[in-house]
Amino acid sequence: RYGDPNGPSGFGGGYVDMSDIFGGGFGGFGDIFDSFFGGGHGGRGAAQRTRGSDMGIRLSITLEEAAAGVTKTISYNRLSTCDDCNGTGLGEGGKIEDCSRCHGTGTVVQVQNTVFGQMQSQTVCPECQGTGKKVEHACETCGGQGRTPDHERVSVEIPAGVHSGQSISIAGKGEAGVRGDTSGDLIVTIEVSQHKDFERRGDDLFTSVSVDSLEAIVGTTVTIDGIIKDETIEIAIPAGCKYGQQLSVAGKGMPRLHTKARGNLYVLVHIETSTGLTKDQLETLTSLIDERKQNSAQETQDEQHDQSSAAADSSNHNDKKAKKASKKRR
């Protein structure tokens, strides 16, 4: 046997409707002043809704799954429609009638003595818990609720490009409503796990590669695995690439949600010192370095010579101009 035949009960773990919190109990200041000044508060006399509560579940997926899109099966506990009474809440010979205390409104009027005198306020009917109905000869399995605890399995289709914190709503997969009323929804909130190689920023991905120092000098091509299954990406390392230089590969980031476009991939270059060189290779490198030093020294000398020549030419030119000016004055 489960539940009160005359009122809704929760299974736990579902979302809370804030209107339920402020809609019941004392009735609020609106009821007090409406009663005092003779006003009305629209809809307050209606029976409390018996729609099933929405339920929330968090689902963790990998970055690869977020990139490709994936279908996941989740299991959870919920209140489902009672099989024995088909959700009616009625047993053999049972029937549902208006509550005799609130006459089907779901609320009763309470009189309160205050400093202003007597005041009236509306509150949830304690007899039917706000449903406005009374069940006679309730179903023994569900106790007149029309729903019982159950274990549910649901498939969730997650689109490519989904972000952490985004939610997917599955209609009617929350708690079943009381005695055949509308079921709530299941709200699945996605959490995308961090990746060991890629960092996600929006729809862009960031990663790093290591390049041998000699390869960085002459330039090379590095191949890495992309975020999409079986995808390989070639990254062109330009000659003279510096440590910490960031390269970009257009259209190789995460898919943009509900489109065919993708973000970009940004690659940070780490340069590692070459090791394990043979004696001949080291001698060749030493020779190249010496030659480069000599060329650099020669270039410096040539530059200084050019500067000296230019200065001398400028001085001679100024002397000639001075002599011409002197002749004119004579």
C-alpha cells in the first residue's frame, strides 16, 4: 500500500514547484488583505494541481561523446502509473467524490483574530490535501494515488556539440500525476568531462605538441589525433618556429550545436633540445654554427663599412656645398 488516497505524495529527488511553497499553508499576505478589504485573489478557490513533479538527473559524458553525439540509457526511480488500477486510484466499487469539507475547491476559510479584528484567509484543505476530491474504496496497491514506485530506463539522444550545463527535457518521464493527471518531465543536465589532451573553450579546442629543436629550425609536419573518432590532423610547423608559438587549424575544433560548422583547433608548440646526436652530426652542427658566426661577423663589418662610407659621402657633399656658397659671396 502506498500514499494517501486523498492527496498527492512525492517520491523524492524531483524538482520543487515554488508556487506550491508559497501557495499553501498560511495563505500569504494577499489573502489577508483581500479578505480585509473585500477583494478577491483570482484562482485561489481552485483545487490544487495534481500534475506529476518534474525530475532532474545529471549525466556525465566524455568530450569525444560530446563531439560526435551519443545515445545514452539512464536508469532512475520514479512514480509510475499504477498497473492494478490503471492510474485511477480506485479499487473494486470505488469512486471519487468532491471533498465534503471544501466542496471540491481544495481550500478552506480560516478565521483569525488580529489587532484589526477578525480576518479570513484561505488555506489548503486538510481533509483532501488541496485536491478537492475524496476517494471511496481506494486501490489497495497505490492507496488511491494512481501511481506507485517504479524503476525506469530511458534512452537520451545527446546532440553533437553539447556543452556542460545544457539540459535535455523528456516529456512525461518525470513523476506520474495523481489519479491519471499529467506526468512531469525528466530534465537531463549534461556534464562534459575534462579531456587529457584537449581543453575546450566554447567551440574551440586547445592542445600542445612537442617538436625537436632541429625540426623547429628547418620546419616539419606533426600529425595528431583529432577529437572526432578516426580523425587525424596535420599541423605544419614553420621553419624557425619559436617555443610557445601558437598555431591554428581552422574547422578542427568542436562541432557547433545544431550546425555543420566546427570551431578551431589551437596548438601550442613546445620545443625540445635535440639529443642522441652522433659525433659526425655534432661536428657538422659545430661547423654550421662557426660558419654562421663568421657570416654574422662579416655582415656586421660590411654594415659598419657602409655606414662609414655613407657618412664620408655626406661630409664631402656638405664641403662642396660650403665651397660653392663661399664663391658666390665673393
